[in-house]
Amino acid sequence: MTIEIPDSHVQRAFDVLRSGEHAQARAAYEFSEKQLKVVLAKEELACDAKTVGERQAYALASEAYEKAMADHRLVAESYYHWKDRRDAASAILDAWRTLRSDERALGKVG
């Protein structure tokens, strides 16, 4: 049984790796993580409760933090989508390189 990876798959894999989409999604994800902390801190400061636990509970249950979490979820979905695409593209290229190496070892490719 001979396994082949079509050139079109290899080209698409290279295109995914060259794309800046993953970098943009990662930057947005990292920014969103920091924004969550900022929103949480602002909400804790806005609360006039006396204990740390009460201020934290207030902040975690606030509408602003809930919205920030929902926004972060959307950003995370985009980031992980692009991360998965890059991982798949890398796997395709690794398999392609292995097949090419095997072909060279068997003397099929010059």
C-alpha cells in the first residue's frame, strides 16, 4: 500500500503556515486574557465590601466580568481554531517529508 499526499494538500499546508491569521488570533487571545484581569480588578475596586472574598465574589458575579468572559470565549475559539489548523498543517508537512525521505532512501527520487 502506497501512501501519497497530493501536492495541493502540501501547498495548502504551506499557505496555512505562512498565514498571519494565527499570529493575529494569538495576540487577540493574550490581550483578552489580560483584559479579563483588568475588568476583574476594576470590579473589585468598585465594590465597597470589607473582605477580599466579598469583593472577589462581587467582581466575579458582575455583568462587566460576565461580558468580558463571553468576549474572551469568542477570542479563544478563534485562537484555538487557528492553532489547530497550524498543527494539522505541520503534521501534513512532517508526513510529506517522511514520505519523500523514504522515497529517496529507496532510490525513487533523484
